[in-house]
Amino acid sequence: MDKKVTVIGAGLAGCEAAWILANNGVRVTLCEMKPTKYSEAHKYDGFGELVCSNSLKATRENSAAGMLKTEMRMLGSLILKCAEKTAVSAGGALAVDRKAFSDEITKEIKSHPNITVKYGEVTEIPSGEVIIATGPLTSKAFTDTIGNVCGNKYLSFYDASAPIILAESIDKEKTFFAARYDRGDADYINCPFNKEEYELFYNELINAKTAELHEFEREYFKVYEGCMPIEIMAKRGIDTMRFGPMRPVGIVNPYTNHRPWANLQLRKETESGDMYNMVGFQTNLLFGEQKRVFSLIPGLENAEFVRYGVMHRNTFIDSPRLLDGTFNLKSDNRIFFAGQMTGVEGYTESAASGLVAGHAMLKRLQGKKLDVPPIETMIGSLCRYISNPEVIDFQPLGSNMGILPKLETTTREKQAKYAEYAQRGLTAMQDYLQRMNG
């Protein structure tokens, strides 16, 4: 096959896409701006540099992260091959020696006869078939170019978002539907606090541990009041939240027929109402702390978090309006996107998107079209999330069991249920690969 593709960005997604194409006879030019130019967070010359944690999350198959890894291996993942070769002890997680991991990816990519590495910043989208995988810290010049192609109104630069909760895990006997002052439809789920519940929540919140921000991120969030973390707001005074996102005005608790002391509203994340957003709860708490503290909210004691709140610099596009389920740009089908820029959140999720984009580009070069992976698979559900026009306020999302279609069985034991999800997804992926390769 005498075909050529340009892949821009040698992070996890770009390397996966380049690897898939090169292994199938496509000549790939892989463009990487390091070491000519670095983003604010990157420091190492090698490909696939891990900036934050060195963990690629859980390995057990009956977890969301484990399901995703199994599917990635089936699709021919280079990243997992390199991760397993450079793994360090981390209990049930796959963690790596960052430098060795990056060096292994770099060695594999640079030694492939069908891959040519081109160093230097890319500022314009080249002609021909292209996969853009420049990551959440894309350079200003290339971001402007993407804005010209996609529309600047579809670009976001800071991921300051509240947690999202699986609707079925919310306690309906402690919460209620209502809109403030009964205006409009009762679309919000309300979590009412009495005084004692609020004060307990407040004290745990202001003493909870937070994640570290980079200096360039701290400067931004310091001046942008609209992105203020809920824990910072709380530290301004015990009643500050009660006059902000937790104000109880216009709300009557039907269980007491009185106005609650404080009230949290949950807003639909999708039209179907299977996920809800904690309104006004942008947070920089550690994920474990979010689970612990937010479970003190009435009705959320057993909440399953589809995603935790995050606050960091993250350039991403409004994928539901721009991309199809194979990460192909609807307005120009020679261009694919991959990685965190598409709205997938996490190392393995970024790499998985590169696998899908690589396979989809390969099909395009063959004059065919790749079917979106089955919705029963973790990869397939992520593909559908980023391309679902029903998603109202699009925010990046990682793999989680909440985005999979519900099981027909009614087992309530979590691990048994997750094992069923994993087996169903494995079967669906095996059938999919037979069709794709047939």
C-alpha cells in the first residue's frame, strides 16, 4: 500500500495511531515539536511523556480501566506493550518508570521502517490525510489553526469542571426534583441539607487534601472567579456556599415543607438523564477526597462518580459537534483527531482514541469506513460519548462503568455486575474484530 499519513504529536495517542498505520504498510510522517519547543508542563525529549501520574490505573479486567486495557491489546496497542515492559510495582495498577517508558516508545517508533520523525513545531495543517494528536497543551500557533478549521467557539482552554454522578446511584428517597421558585420544568435533582449536615460537610471540605496545579495554571485560576474551586469558596466563610451554589432560596424540601439550610442542585448531563452534574462544584480536591467528602451530601452517600471534578489547563474541542464516532472531522474527512484534545480524559483513554483514529484512517485509505466499536465495549462507549450531540455541556470524560449500556440482569453486587460488563464487552470486541478483519 503506497499511502502516506501525517500524524501531528508524538504523545500516547499519536504514537498509537502512527504504529497502527505503519504496521499496515502506510508511510507515516510523525511530527513532534520537542525538543525544538516544549509546552509549559513537558520536560523530557522522549515520546509519550507522562506529565502527571506514572499510573495507567487498574489492571483487573472487571474494572473500567482493566476493560479498556484488554480492548486496547486486542486492537494492537504499542503503549501497553511498552508499559508492561517498563512497569514498576504498584499493587493492582499498571505503573511505569516514566523515563524508561518514554525511551521504549521512542525506540519502537524511531526504529520502524515506515515511520519518519520530523521535529519542529507545526503551525499549519498539512495537505493530505492527517491525524491531529497534539494534546491538552497544544501550542498557541497550532491552536489558532485548529480554531480556524473547527471554529473558535468550539474550543475550550481550561478544564474546570464539577463531578458527574451516575443517576441510578442517587438516593431518590433523600432527594427531589424541583426548579428554583418552580420556574420552568423540575429538571434539577435537589440535595437538601439541615444545619448539622451542612456544618459537617463544610468542616470536612475545608480540611480535605487538594491536587497540585502547575504554576501557569495557578495564575489563571487565581484571577478567574468563575472557575473558583468549591473548597476555596468554602474557606471564605462558613456561609459563603449558602449564598452561592448551595443557596436554598426558592426551594422547599417536600419531606419537611420548609426551606433547607443549604441545597445542592444536580443538573442533567445528557438529555436521557442517566448522568447528573454537581452544579457549581468545580474542585481541585484529590479524587479520593472527592469521593469521601461529597458522599456526605444527603442523597449521595452511595454515589458512583462517572468523573471527578478537575481543574487544569486542557485545550479540547467540542467533539459532539465536530467529530463522528471514529474521531473523524465531519467538515473535512481527511482529518482525524486523537488524544485528550477530543475530550477523552486519561492516559489509556488518550492512547485508545489514537488506536481508533489509526484504524479508521487505515480503512479510509482502503476506500472503506470503520464501524464504531460496539457500545458494549469501553472504547465504543467513549467513542459514542465524544460524538453524542445529546451531551449538553461537553466536558472531558474518562473510562467508567456508568457510560456502558445497562445489563439485562439485575444483580446488585458491584463486582459481579462489573464482571458481567467485562465479559459482555470482551465478547462484543471479539465479534467486532472478526468483522473488521474479515
